[in-house]
Amino acid sequence: MVSKNGEIKMNEELKKVVDSVVDLEDFSMNEFFHEGFEYLLDEYKDTLPKGLTMKDVYSVGGYEGGGEECSFVVDVKIDDNHLGFVMFDGWYASYDGVNFDGNDYKEVKPFEFTETRYK
């Protein structure tokens, strides 16, 4: 659903699932970039929704030389039910790695665009 200002209003089921993951005390953006969500989904399989998968589908920044800001998009599913795509925003500091405010995420939708390149 899109609001009057053009932002996507996050569906409640998706929000509930993502909140259950980011509220885990072991959740860290740094681990995500190195390990993916598999370690959390396995370690907390008894407390998270059964059949939950979260897969990185897009990322920018979050590494040495990649700039201070970073974002990544995760595809959230329970079994074969696609709940949506969620974008997390954060920042990169070489000493700490990637940091973020766990509540700073939003639902996003894929879209196509045309790009002109020259050689």
C-alpha cells in the first residue's frame, strides 16, 4: 500500500517478522555483511517464525572504500509466502565495521529503470 506522500506503508505481518529479528540481542549489521542472516535464523529457530528466510538481494557501501553510508535490501519469506522487501540503512566506520539503528528500516519494492552508458 502506498501512502499519500508516495511512501510504501509496511504491511503488519512483514513488520512483525522483521521486528522479531532486529530485536534479538545478537542481531548486528556487521554480522549480516559477513555471515548473512542464516546464523541468526538457525540460532533462534525456536523463537522466530517457522520457515523464515531472509536473503540479501541488494547492498551498497558497508566496506572499506565504499563510503560512510550503506544500505541493504532483504527479501523476507516464510516458506513460500513472500512477505516483502525491507531496506536497512546504516553507516560504516572502519574500526567498528557497519552500524545501524535497528528500527531504521522500511519496506521497498523493486522497479525497473533504463540506464545509458558510454564507452
